[in-house]
Amino acid sequence: MPLAPIDWFIIITYFAVALAVGLYFRKRAGSSLDEFFLSGRSLPWWLAGTSMIATSFAADTPLAVTGLVARHGVAGNWFWWSFALGGMVIVFVYARLWRRAGVMTDVELVELRYGGKPAAFLRGFRGIYIALLVNSIIVGWVTAAMIKVLKFTVFSGTEAASGASDWLIILVLFAIVGLYSTLSGLWGVVVTDFIQFGVAMVGSIVFAVYCVRHVGGLDAMRERLTTGYEGGDQILSFLPNFTAAEPWMPLNVFLIMLFVQWWASWYPGSEPGGGGSTVQRMASCRSERDSLLATLWFQLVHYCVRPWPWLLVALTALAVYPDLRQLDDPGVGYPMLIRDVAPAGLRGTMLVVFFAAFMSTLSTQINWAASYLVGDFYRRFVKPDADDRHLTRVSRLTTLFVMCVCMGSAWLMRGIAVDEAWKFLAALGAGTGAVFMLRWFWWRINAWSEISAMIASLVYFIVVSRYVESNEHRLAVVAALTIPTWLLVTFLTKPEKDATLDGFYEKIRPGGGGWKPVAARRPGVEVDQHLSWSILAALLATGVVYLTIPGVGMVLFGQYGRGLLALAGALGCAVATYQLVHRLGWEKMTQ
């Protein structure tokens, strides 16, 4: 069914607004490197946090959620729900530390925490590695998802399935995003993110309502699912049913996700201890308090508000398309529903939802990757005496370069299943997360710890992949091999010099007992005294997430007693978190 005129009007209006924002912030973004990549470190918490939310809602996300539900039921989403604890630890432990560090990128922290040639090598290598390899993989699967959406909606039934049409779609999408992100830097990115988040959430909720109505309501949907599939009673379970004859999710996979993945694996957007574009937003905040609140806002909306509109559409796709589980990429059920269910006007709106999700992620990834290449490579090693005008010009050229690299990656990854791509990257970074968390609180970690963790993780992944097929099991094995490797290297190499450790300790003021030798040399430093309370706040806030998600689902499907009890528990955890933080005092949490 072709798009109606109202659909095209909605799409064109959206693009016009996005480009207008880019033009508006062009002059401000060009005034300095901090303005281009960090918005002058002046973002309020609500704008920085909403930008984090919009970035994590990419064109691939609804497709990946649909794929997870098709393969494992609702419980399949524990792949990303498991990161909630790590996310809350970032909020209450790491957010203020990142803001104190005053870095532009998370990689810049390397030469604040470590010293000498190993630190310089690590900073340059890791900056290039993330900007050109990891970032390209992320953009590749996001673009692959966007192409699938367009093929199943705009171009369904035409010759658009050809490779040439794939390339044309990629060119058009990248040209639009590249224009406003190159012109306006992070200012344009975060302001358009704010608009895109509103559009994406409203559109997702409205579409979920239409999908549920299409199958006759939630009761009819549940009936179709439980009777239409073998073991269909597992589909709606928040926790996997391990006692079933054929569990949709095996127990060992669930345990890996819940107890290993969140701290052991470096995964974009959920980096243990914080990292990537999340650190860029925290560094862009105007204060430590804004950094903490921005990250908290992101975590709460990401886990408590967004899941069920996606889940309802995914469940509808399973109910409407009985063969969906047999497809190589069951995530295509989401755009198939847009094609088959959405009326005129809503189809255009849903395409704008995906354009908004795609553009918010792509603009962030391009700006973020360029910040590594300019700040951690070009300014650090090529032209350290460059002025702001020169660096801003180089930043815009680098943004275009990154965009071209990502276009090539998008072409290579256009046929990939998104949920499997998520798991692949998590397994690739397994074992590195622990060193990123501990480097803040243990003086003995040095540059060789991180270098060996990166190399070991990559080598072990290549070897293990020859013998282990499941990405979840690869993650566990790679982590089990990588962690002892970097610990051994740490104790076999010399610690950082006293001057380097003392400088980091005085600037960051980390709490806990892991800095005792340094604290003895610097007794006058007033460090954080509330680390254990911060961890307790993180645990309570995680309880909010893990009670809200099933609570909402139970209420939706008529289990009002259990649902309201779960939501009451979530409210209790929220109140306890607030009381704890209030008692400590915000000024102590963000001092």
C-alpha cells in the first residue's frame, strides 16, 4: 500500500525541522572544540538525559526487541534489562566522577589515570579502535534495520530489494544526518534528540494501541499466543520458565545475562562504569548534580517507560505472523505490522518515528566518533598546538570522514539480524568491563591492564568462536579467560608512578579502600565518604526497574492484584532511594 499524501507531508515536515535546528546552531557550534563536541559543558540535566534516551532508541531497537521476543518470549529482553544494575551504579557512583574528570571523551581519561608511553599508545589506539571499528559496527546494524523498515513499508513489493536501492537509501539517510550534525555539532544533536524522543515515544505508543486493537485486544492476543505455539505459555513470562520441557530460554543463558554480562562486557550505551556517548553527555552537563540527574533520568525512562510499547507490538507480530519464529531475522515483524496495520497518517508518523530514532543515533555516533579522532588522536599526536578555529574545521571534516566509513560498514552489514548483532558485540568486549570499573577504585591497575584486556578479549573471542556457537556462551567463556589474563599482567608489570596516581586521586577523590597507599601520601584530600550508601542507592533504584517492568505488564494483561503489588514495591524502592539520597544530601553526592 503506497504512502498517502498526509504521510509524505508528515515526513517532509520532520526533515525540515531537523535541518532547521542544524542551521540554527551552526555558528555556536563553530566557536570552539568544547562547543562542537560538548555544547560548552552547559547542558541542563533534562536535555542531556533526554539526548541519552533518544540515542539509545535507534531504528534497530524495536526490531531487536521483536527478534528477542520471537526467539525467547518477553524474557528474551533480559539481554538488555540485565544492564539496569550497571546503569544505576553509573548513576550513583560513576556519574559525578566522570564530571570531575573534565574530559571530552572517555578515552581521554586514560592519560589522566595512567602515564608514560603505554598510556599515550592506549589513548590513541583505543580512540581509533572505537571510532572506526566499534562505531562502524553499531552504525552498520542501525542502518541495516532502517533499510528493512523502508523496504517493508515504503518500497514493499517493488524493485527496492535490489542492492542498488540499498545503496541509494543509505546515501539519502546519511546525507540528511550528515548535514545537520556537521553544521551544528553536539548542540544540534541534543536539541534534535529532544524533539526526536517526543516524536518516537508518542508514535510508538499510538502504534502499539493500534496493533493490540488489530488482534482484538490483549485477552485475544494472549489466547492466540498461548495456543498458537508449542510452549506458548512461556511467551508472556517476565522470568523464563526453566521447568518447561523445552524452555524458550535456557537457565544458563539467563544466568549469564543477569550475573555476568552487565559488569564483564563492554557494550555501547551500557559500558560498565560508563563510557562512550553517555560520558560525552555527562561531560557536557553544567554540574556534577546535573550529570547525576541526567543519567538517572536516562536509566528510568530507558527501562521503565519504553519497553511495553515495543513489547506489545512484538507480541502482536507473533500473534499475526505464525511463521515469524522460523525466519532468520524475526525482527522484521515490526515493519511488517506498519505495512499491514497502520492506516494513512499513522504510517507516515511511524516512518518519522524510525527516521527520528535512526537520525538521533546516527548523529550521536558520528559526532562521538569524530570527537575521538580529533581529541584523542589529531590534537593529541598530530597538532597539539592547534587553535579552536582550526580544530573546529578539522572536526567538521572528520565528521564527514566518519560518515563515509560508516556508510561502507552499513553496506556490508545490511543483511544482519539486529538482535544477534547486539549479542555479537557484547561477546566481543567480554572481560574488559571489570577493568573499566575497577580503575577508578584500585590504585594497582595500570595502562597494561587495559591494553592486555583489549587484546586478550579480541584474541579469545576469535578462538572461542570456532568452538562455541552461542553468543551468550561465548561471552561467558571469553570473560572467564580475559579477566585472569589482565589481572596477571597487572601484577607482572609496574604500577603507575606516584605522581600520576597522586594527580588522579586529588582530582577525582574516589572513596573506598582501594587507594590506601596513595591516601597515606595525600592525607589532606577529602574523598567521597559514602561509597557503600551510593551502592545501596543503586540497588534500590534497580529494584524500581525490575518491579516496574513486570508490574506494568501484569496490569495490562488483567493481573491487577499482582501488578499493583509490584508497582507498589517499585514505588517503595523509589521512595527509599530518594530518602537515602536526600539524607546524604545532594551536595555530598555531587560535591
